[in-house]
Amino acid sequence: FFSAADAGIVQEIRAQGLVNAAFSGSKAWVSVSGHAEVVLDVAKKKELWNAAVETFASEGPESAQTVLLRIDADSAEYWENPGGAASLVAGWVKQKLTGKPAEPGDSNSVEL
């Protein structure tokens, strides 16, 4: 991940290093826990640089104000619901009406 060097998350990573990153889409969610570090390598920043990053990091990859955050994952958890949000809501309603547990999709935890 790209970040500004003076961002709060950068200071937290330098102080502790333990992180959790969560990502979601309309039908899936994943949470990754691990250790993070701040990366200052200009060559790596140039390699990963793109137009989307440039919209919020206008200083460029050579700037000391632009850093990378690297996460080495220890574990991950995922949840997948092929029916999307509507299916999830329908499952909750069904549970309330019938008392039968909702079946929201597949989930699992993985140690990495």
C-alpha cells in the first residue's frame, strides 16, 4: 500500500507493526492479520507506481513523503456469499421468522 510518510498509520506501524487489513466486495470479504513495515525503497515505489496512486501522492515515487506499507500475513479469514447482500438480508429475515439458522455462505480461517 502507498501512504504519506506522516500519516498516522505509518507512525503506528513503526511503533508496533501489528496490523489487520480487511477487503470487501459485493459478495466476499477477507481479513488479513500480520506484521507490517514501512518501505522506503525508491525502486520498489517506481515499480508499483500508477496513475491511481498519483492522484493522492502527487510528490512522486522519489519523494521521501511517499512510502510503501508492506504486510507479511500470519493469518487470514474469508467469507463468501454468492447471493450477495440481498441473499444475506433474506437469510437474516428467514432466521427471525423461522428460528432456523441463516446460511450466509462459506467462511474459513487460514494460518499462513
